[in-house]
Amino acid sequence: MQKAKMLAICLLVALQTLAIILLPLVFAEAGNGFMQVFTVISPKTSVERRINLISGGYLMINDTFLLTPYNFSDSIPPLTSFIVGLPKNYSSNLIYYSADSDGEKLAVTPVENADNFVWLNISFPKPIELVGNATYNFTMSYVFSGLIARKSGNLFHVDFPLYPSLTSSADHCNVTVMLPVAASSYPREILSNKTENPTVLYNFTSPLASHANISSWVEFSTSTFELFELKEMRREIVIDPWGKITVTDFYHIISMVNVYRITFILPKGASDISIYDAYGKYKQSQILVNKGNYTEVDLTTRDLLRESSNVKLAVSYTLPLWEYITKSGWQDYALNINITKPKVGIISKPETWIVKKIKVSVSLPEGAISQGEIEKEWLNVTKLQNLDFSLKYQYNILWAAFKPSLWAGLAMGLVILIFSLIKIAGKTEVYAATVVSSETIRKFIELLEERNRIVSEIESLDQQSRRRKISRRHYRLQRRTLEERLSIIQRDFSNIKREIESFGARYADMMRRFETATVDVETMNRNIVDVESRYQRGEISSEARKKLLDEYGRNKENAESIIDEILIRLKEDLR
């Protein structure tokens, strides 16, 4: 009896010991109570992380994972997915991610996030068999914005996640950081420069613990690294009754640093290319065009635009209809146009293709019936995406001939009627048609620039007075002089606006939108001053101040965008 009891105790201890050994291999903790179930034998994981600084101020990370059995005799159940992640404090900077294996795209879906991480599940198209010496590799790519900042002058600072975050440990992780120039400062206990190439830094760790949440940084100094953000690209496509395609691309760029040349990628066959900004049309000597499978346009920017925080440009051109419009019936048409060019940049260098928002709209000829969306929008577009815009529509080409004939008939009838009335009245009169005057538009732009300059001088004078940098008498005298000049400019400006409105409905609508936007800008400026005053008096908290300033700032920026767009359109008419 005693012997049987001792045997039972030994068996129980043996079972408990076996459970302690096997349980860690069955369950791996994924953070914050989230448990992920794994097979008893998991693959050996190695990671090659490559960090690149993209001209323009973006950061790209490519993680290449190599999965292998630990031993030749291991039998690993087929893998259908793999979970990767990144620290959650970088999630707001993440604008794009994708995964691929040997050129084949893999599906990536977010999974339930733990407190400190963003987890992404990569699904394999078919189960991965890792038997004997078999291997499988795939690459996870991320694009981040806002991680590279100008610290001072030509000194730049970049923060980045040093390692990928995994739900289980990896055998090793090899990190390579590619810089545009040699680093001026970096944490040498983390990164090292072990080759003759001063623009490459390294880090190697083995093993890489699960749930890695370690960041690093680098500083470098250069006058050639470009920093900017392409906030928006808006493409407006107009198809006339005879199939001619006219396109205008509007670009909104913010925080331009060291941007001396801008390269636009236009569709194949683009011609009659003109570029405008708020200062007017660029000369052909400032534009270099190279044509091939796409049209590359290099623009040398004005000195006034360099180091600017808010730049708007417009590129207008025409496209051959036979390249982009197909006809499948006697009145069935389809427009097909590529919005992006894979591995070809839109701004500066070929690898740069990151736009916060792209919007495309199409204006069909009168009488055409759209069979799809005439507007489409994409967010956070990178060079890794290939976007095409297609629109089917019906249009009877006889409509183009019918409408002029109708107007010709009406005009003839009107002429006959007028001639009859003149004959009855026994007198003749001369009727003059109003024609758009380029000189009038040019005068409008000059008066606007003069008005803005005087307003800016008054604001500067007010600031000097508040800071007591000028005497009260000098302030009153100067302000009175500026106000008198502004009054004259305002009167002439109002007259020229009325004259432009008489050119037709299109110009009347421009002037209406211009006036509304101008009032909005002035209102937002007053609101911003009022918020600052209330904050200084202690009437609102810093949080409320920030919220109001952000709101008023956005409204002001939208109104200024409308004004800039109208100016660019007017300058196009000066061609």
C-alpha cells in the first residue's frame, strides 16, 4: 500500500514537471492579457530591417522576415499567417503599409491592438510548409511622415522605431539605417558605423525579444536634403464636345525646405504645358520637358518659393484623345487615365511619391450622360500604389453639331428681328460685344498685390506701436498715410472687380467666391486675435485656445486656397 502511494506521488510530480516544460511552448503572451496560441514547435525567425530617409521628409522601413525550421528534423504545421506590429506611439505617423513575397502582394489586416502596440496580421495565399531545410521569406513595408524635422538651419533630426514588434522572440534582427549624408550625432551605444560608408549606420541584436518597444534617433546636417509635404493634388479633366482633353493639376505643398527643383510626372502625350503659381506664369526657360512613356516636367522654382511654408502651383496641359478615350459603340465612350506612376516620383526625386490627398474630377461635354463617378478621392497615396481612374459615358457626337446649328439659327433670327426693328425705327445702332481684357485681369492682380502689401504694412505698424518701438505721433502719421493709399486702392479694386464680373457668368462666380473667401480670411484673423486676447486675460484654457486656433487656422487656410486658386485661374487666362 505504501509502495503504491509513493508510485502515485512520483507519477504526479512527473506530470507537473512535464506540464511546466510544455506550457510555455503552447501559449505565448501577446500583451495586456491578449493570448496567442502557437504550435508546440514554431519557426525560427530572422529579421533584416532597412530604414531609408526619403527626400521630402518621409521615412520608409522595410522588414524582410526569413522563416526556417529550428532543426532539420522539425515538423512544423503549415503556417497560414504571421503577426507583426509597431509601437503605438508611431501609429499617427504611419501613412501606408503593405506586405509582399517575391513580388506577390499579401493581405494585411489590423487585429485587436494591445495597449502599447499596433498589430497587423499578414495572411499567406496558401499554407507555408516548412519541412527539412525549407525556408520562406516576405517583406513588410511601412511609410511614415512627420518623423523627420528641421532642428535648426540645415540640421535635421529623425526619430524611428529601432526594431519590429513581434508576438514571440526572433533569433536575430539586423538593422541598417541609410542616411543622405554622414550623421552628425547619434546614440553610439545603440548604432554604429562599421564600414567606410559614413552614410550607413548599423545595429545587431540577438535574440530580439518579443514586444520590442525601443526607439532611436539620428541627426544630420546638409543643405541638399529636401523637406516638404505634398498636402494635396487635384486633377481637373475637361472633355470638350469634339474629344479634346484639357487638364489642370493643382498642387498644395507646405513646409518647403531646400526645394530648388520640382519634377512633375504628367500622363503620356501631354502638350501645351504651362505652370503657374501665385506670382504668375513661369517662363519656358524655367521648364524642361522630357517625353516618353510619361511626360516628365522639371521646374526650377522661384527664389520667392524656396523656404516657403505654403505653396500652390497649377500645371495645365492637353492630352491626345486617342490615348485616353475609347469608343465601344456609336455613343459609348470610356475615359481611362493613370493617376500615379509606380516607381516614378511626382515631386523632386524618382523615389518620392507620397501625397496626403489626391482628388480627380471630370467635366463631360454638354449632353453627355455619365455612367460612373465623375469625382474620386484617395488618401495617403505613395509610390507603392498604382491608381487608375476610369469613367464610362454616353455622348452623341451629333449633339456637338446640333448645338452650334441651333445657336446659328437663333442668331440669324435675332439678326433679322433687330434689322426689322431698326428699319421700322429708321435708325441704326452699333452693338459691341464684351471681350475679356487681359489688361483688366493684369490690373486686378496688381491692385490685389498692392492692397495686400499695404494691409501688411499697417499690421506691421500696429505691432511696432504696441511694442512701443515707434512714437505715437509717428504711428498716427504713418497709419493715416497708409489708410489714404488703401482707400484709393480699394476704390480702384472695387471698380476692376465689377468690370471683370461683366465678362460673363464664369468671372462673376470667380469674383463672388473671391469676395466670400476674402471676408472669411479677415474674419478668421479677427477671431485669432480675439482668442489670443481672451487667453491672455485668462478667460479660456490653453486647451480651448489650441482647439480654437486650429479650427480658425483651418478655415483661414481653406479660404486662402480659394483665393490662390482664383488667382492662378485668372493668370491662366493671360496666356
